[in-house]
Amino acid sequence: MVSTVGTMSMGERLRDAWNSHNAESVSALFAKNYQSIQPTHPSRGFVGRSQVLANWSAVFDGVPDFTAELVARSLDGDTEWAEWEWSGTYTSGTAFLMRGITILTLRDGLIAKARLYLEPVDVTGGDIDTAVHDLYKPPASDAT
């Protein structure tokens, strides 16, 4: 069963709820026993709609002009993949920008579980050679 309301996907519903800046509207899209999994930050995982409400209340307080762009999505049964760009301005005046993927498991028209792969965009980081060196630490090549 495809879990959408009318012709809107869950990604589109999430985008609209986020862009309304209404944390209650956002949390209403999640099951009461929603499970959040963040594989690259395992200690950030949690269970429950109330934490969704707390999280998004904090987001809208910290980034009052938060904007979500749904870049792409794909639906396969009860699983919806979505690529996101989140942008705005922190209350301090500095730019906010995150990009990544969510993999949603839908049940009864709500988000029952999600795997989040979203990270702040590093606009000042090094090039690919620097990244490979920093991430994988290959030995220096002998230039003899």
C-alpha cells in the first residue's frame, strides 16, 4: 500500500510542513512510536513523535527562515527515498545549509521509521585530493 495523501508523496508533505515552520504540523506526519536512525551518528537515534516535535521546534527557533527543497524522490512500496537541501539563516546571521538523503518507512499514512543521512555542507573544505588524504590516510608516495 502506497502511503500518500491524495497525490502528494510523503516527501512533498514533509517539505510543505517544514516550509510552514509549524513543528506541530511536522510532528503530525510521524507515528507515535517513530524510530529515527542516523547511521553516521548512531548516538543521535531516538524513538517517538514527541522528540520530533522537540527537534523541529528547536530548528525553527534557531533557523527561523528554514527552507526545505525536495531535490529528488523515489517510492518503492512502503519505502520512500528523498534527497534534500535545507537552507536558511541562523539567528546569529550566519548561513545554514545541509544536504542529504532520508529513507522513510511508511505505515498507515505516517512515517514509522527513517534513516537520515544529512550533513552540514562544508563549503570551505579542501579538494578531492585533500579529502582522500584526510579520510583514508594513504602513505606518502616515494618520488625517487
